[in-house]
Amino acid sequence: VASERLDVIISEIYNLSRSESNTLFLAKKVFVNGKLTENNSHKIKSGDTISVRGYGRFTWLSTLGETKKGRLKATVEVF
């Protein structure tokens, strides 16, 4: 992923564009650890569980480092 912003991570995991993932925030369908999140630039931490209504749930486990191009390697557990 490019960064730890919530909209970037949702778009990568569910194969959406960033504008499509931002519409999920406007529709109030994104929850972090069971709480509604309307902030698309929310930085998530390891162990956070993200739920997107209509798409599923995943847990952000950790970042493993950076690639040569500066993107983050991450591990997630998708339910």
C-alpha cells in the first residue's frame, strides 16, 4: 500500500478506486474496532479491525517494511 491511510487500505484490499472507497465513508459504512469512522484519512494501528458493510472485515496486523519504490509491505487477515 502507499500509506497507512484508511481509504488507501480499503481500496487496495477490496480492489476499489480511492474515490469509490471515499463514498463508503460518506455512506457511513466503515467501522474501526466497532466504531463508525467518517474520517477517510484515519491512520490505523496494528491490531485494528476494520469492517466495511457490504464488503467484509479485516484486521491490520503489521507493516513489514518498505519496498524499493517506497510503498509499505503489510500483513492483513481478511475474514
